Amino acid sequence: MLQVKYYSHFNIKAIQVEFSPSSLNSNNVFIVCSNSVYFVWCGKASTGDERETAKSLITGFKKDPEIVIESQEKENFWKALGGKQAYYTDKRPPVLSQSAQIARLFEVLNENGKSSFQEIFEFSQEDLNTNEIMILDVWEALFVWIGSGIYHAYSIFYLEFFKCLLIYFAKLQPKKIWTILIK
């Protein structure tokens, strides 16, 4: 059973989850294969890009998937999963298991006085730039890396900015997140 997440054209993830109806959630699309029958289960809050991505993944196996819309499931779908069970239906995505959470690296950009973040995909240590500020999000902690070539005034500004950002996220996510500063 795969949970399909579409972040952008270059960032699509199919994450294997426990083969159980309780693994479903209304925020995403899931691919379920049982006895050579492929189902694409579409949660109410899933995106069109996620649905199309899931269908194209199955089409690669030369199979036509059975499209299943949340709350319109037929008995054969629930039977394939071993029976109907409760699953996550909130609009906010559930916290994934540690093994399913993928670390994400962001470069802090400052162009023409406007700050933005750019995600670095398939990153390695070589992606750390001494002239940049980077953020490594490992779900339980945020690492803020300030390159040695960063002007001191910028580093002070960004540290204050990150404090404000953490206060904002703390309101959305009550779980404590550790922040580690690396200079």
C-alpha cells in the first residue's frame, strides 16, 4: 500500500505504509494492490496532481486502476483491505512514523531584499554553501546552519526571523520541536 504525495513536478513521493484501512487519511491518495487488482483511493482533501500521479504509477504496470472516492467505497475495496476501519479524516495531515518522515533541506534566499526558501532535493553535505543560511528539517528538530561567509547583521536578522517562525509553527503544531543553531 502506497501513500502518494505530490509537492511539485520534481518532488513526488510514494511512501509504503502499513497495509491496513487505518493507514488511510483524507489528505492523500493511496494505491492499494490486492490479488492483482489495483485501487486508487482518493481522499476528500487530496489534490488532482496526487490522483493523476497515482494513476500514472499504476498505468506503468499496464493495469487499469479502479478509482475509489472517499465515502463512496464499494465492498470489494474494504474486503481487499481486510475490512472497514476508522482512519484519519482531519484536514491536517497526521504525524508519520519516524521511518516515513524524510529530512528536508532548505536554502534561505535573500534576493532584492525579499527573503524566501528554496528546497534542495536529493541533498548531500556538499549542498551546504558557506555563503548561505540553510535549514535542515528532520521533523523532531530544525537545524539552522549559518555559513561562515554570512554577514553578521544578516545572521542576527535571520535568527530573530526564525524565532518568530517557530512561534508561529508552535501554534499550529503543539508538539515541541528542538532547534539547533550551527555556525
